[in-house]
Amino acid sequence: MPREGRMDSLEFDSFTWPKRNGANEDSLVVGTHLELHYFGVADGVGGSIASQVAVMQAEAVIKKESTDDMLTIFRSVHKKMEDVAAKDKNLQNMATTFTLCVIKHNAVSVGHVGDSRLYQLRNSSIIYKTEDQTLYSNLSNRGAENIVPHYSNILSSALCPAHQYTLVSTELSLWPGDRLIICSDGVHKVISNKELTEISVGSSNIRSFTLKIKAVLRIRGISLGWGHDQASSAGDSRMVRLS
């Protein structure tokens, strides 16, 4: 389900594909309000309800308050999830990742929870990348060795009504020609950082870049679910490990 266009001097492209069984746990938000342009992806754990709530509430807050303050946006998203779960006890353990950016002129506000990623590409380099909030990353940062690869599928933080979360927010500056890519783990577990930069350098525009990413993923036999340059793989199995 492609979606492309231009926002002032910004060029964007997005699409979503379900898994082979028809399920799609990813939800995306792409839009503009006044001087704010916003892009994000939420990747639900065990279902799509949490991701849908996250992107809809985030967009509602951005439009109502004309804000790019990530603390305000994510607090509102979490509160909305709590309200939804209070009406249906079966949804108390729903969870989702959520990576969001709001662009105003050349300033970018980023909010990040979970293991979807935002990359900032400049020329042939990745100059910024969010860090995965997974058990694997936590252990790696502590210097652990021989970490079980499956630990990369265990989230250490996610938006969940029954638990608190760790929000990582940052501010970036855009230069002409920079590219921002937001992707779920279905892309970054299949396409390396080096490949990502090589594809970007070889793409004259964002549409060309998107088509080349999709081609690589097809060749590697991945069933996709994209959102503003994002995808999740078929048979993706993840758990949330929250304290």
C-alpha cells in the first residue's frame, strides 16, 4: 500500500505489506500539521491493536496541541493505551514499539521506545541511529560475550498499559540531502547498515530508494509490513521482558 508525496522541500514514501498469513502488526503515521511534518512506525507485539492505538493517538496529540514534544506525545499515547485496556481486560498486556519523528524546518524531534529504528543518512554515512531496547543490546552494552542471538527478539522496553517504558528522545538537525529512514526489525535484521547506505547513495530520490529496498527484501524471501520506509518479517517472534 504505497504512499508518496512531497511536503515543502521534504520528499517521502511509505508502504505496508501484510505477512503471508494476512496479518500486519505494523502501523504507520505519516502527515503534516501547520509547520510540523511527522513520520512514525509502531510494531505491535502479538497483534496490531497496540500499534494502531499508538499512531492514532500520537497524530491526535500533534494536531491538537501543535507539539513536537516527545514526552507529551508518548505520555498521551501510554495513557490512551491504559484507557483502552481498562475497557477490555484482554488488552492489558498488549504492547508495541514506537519510533516517531516530527520535523519542523531543519529541526527533527525523535522519540523512541522498543526496537524499531530511525536512521539519519548523510551522503554515504549513517550519522545517527536509535539504539534497540532489547535484552541483547542491554547485555552487549554491559560487555557480555557469547550472547544468545534470540535475545535480540526480547524487548526490554515497550509501550504497554501494564508497565512503564523507557523513552529515548533526541534532537537532530537536517542538512540538504539528508535522509531519515524509520524501519521495524524486519528491515534492519535483513539489510545491514552498510547495505542501507550503499542503496541510499545509489538512489537519486526517495522513491527509487524505497523500490530498491523492497527488491532486496523480496529477493531474500521476506514477507513485509512497511511504514515510512519500514518492514517486519514473516514469522517474526518477539517477547516483551519488562520489570
